[in-house]
Amino acid sequence: MQKNKNVHTFIGFDSEYEESDIIMFGAPFDGTTSFRPGARFAPTIMRNESYGLETYSPYHDEDLIDKKICDVGDLELPLGNTQKVLDVIEDFSRIIINDGKIPLMIGGEHLVTYPAVKAIYEKYKDIYVLHFDAHTDLRETLFDEKLSHATVMKRIWELVGDKKIYQYGIRSGERYEFEWAKEHTILTKFTYDRLDEAIQTIGDKPVYITIDIDVLDPSVMPGTGTPEPGGIFFKDIIDILLKIKKLNIVGADLVELSPHYDPSGVSTAVACKILRELAISIK
């Protein structure tokens, strides 16, 4: 696959596809957003703002220039057809995986995680999912639709099964979602306590990391579609990313940044730094 030379890449993600271990792409879709849309604009705006960063991470003491990451740009997603959008994401994720590389996706709303995990599951049937979010995302339907950013983890559970999804930072959802999670996922309310236990349990099994940016407190991250007070803070995300570096990460994403709700640009700057640290966390 040839990278489009016209793609304005995220800082440090400018290796050629063939030589890269990690392939980043944007999934600019927010067609099922239930409150404030705008996540479709995140990938483009994050690329622009990434040049306010350095490639070096003092947290990891590593540099993006020492990794092989290719930003291939945004997928072309059809308007008004959710299933076709998911098919495009799944097909492209499958290409990356079959080429022996790791997909790293920028959403877009959280539903885009489902097709990426679906493609990876074909190769890694024993996959675990680490889910960092304010919301349970475990509804069966929303507005009678099974495919929604509010149902995404339920759809993923249908693939991976019981106790394969670890959820952290959760502080919003219907009562029945929390009750259902007691039997089917491993849900930690409010914090990321017991992450160390999960890492020990998972060991070297394949893992997908999904970070919904609203896991952060709105004082840090107002630029999201469904801000939820009581979240974790930036230093917590860094601690999380340093911990998960031990894992066998086979795919990852960062979703639900809606840049226009924070005209200061701070939310986008935070998201860019998290993406840099997430990329460095992938072996």
C-alpha cells in the first residue's frame, strides 16, 4: 500500500506504510451521536495541532522518531449509511492486520471501535479489550438502534464474551447496564483502580485499547460530545499509558474528541499528547 503523499500527517507519523509497524488512520464519523455531534472533525484538527508537540515523550523517555508509524489519512466514509461506514472501517482494519501491522485509529464517535475490534478478532480470538470511558456503552439499543456509540461495548461483548472487557472510569449509564456488567464485564466505577490486576491477569494475551476522551474530567476535556463531571485527570491517563505498555497491544483508538466545543484548543492539545503517548506505549 502506498501512502497518499498529500496527507498532512500527525507529527512523527510519517514513515512509509511498508516499513511501519503501526498504521494510523482517521475514522471521521459521528452519525449516531446522541447529544452533541462534531467528533468527525477530530482527526483533521488533531493533525494540525500536533505540530505544537515535540516528538519526544519525557514520560516514556522515548521519541516518535525512533518508531515506525505511518499516518495514511482519513477513510472516505459514506454519509447516512452507518452499516457501510462500519464495513469500510472493518475492511481497512483487516488489511492492516493481514499485513502484520497494528491499527491505531482516531475517531470519530465511539461506534467506530466495533468494526476495528471485529477485524482484529478474526485473527486474535482470545483478545481482551481495555475500555477507558465515562459511559458504560452497554445498552442493547438506543432509539431502537443496535448500532450506536451507546451500544458499542455490548456489540463487542457479543464477539469476545464474558469477562474479556475491562472498563475503567465509568460514571454514567442506565442502572441495568451497571447490573448487567457485574456478570459480563469487569467494570470499575470512577477510577482505574485494579488496572495492575488486569495487566497481570491478561499477561501476554492480545489486547485492544480504546480511550474515549470523555473519561477525562470536563475541567481537562470540555471538547467532547457528552462531558461527564467526576472524571480522571491528565496525569492519570499518563499513569495508565505507562502501565499498559507491558501489554501485547494489537490495536488501539482514541475517540469522541469534538474540537469545536473547546475554542481554546486545549482539549485538542490534550488529545494530541494522549495519542503520542498511546503510540509510544505500543511495542
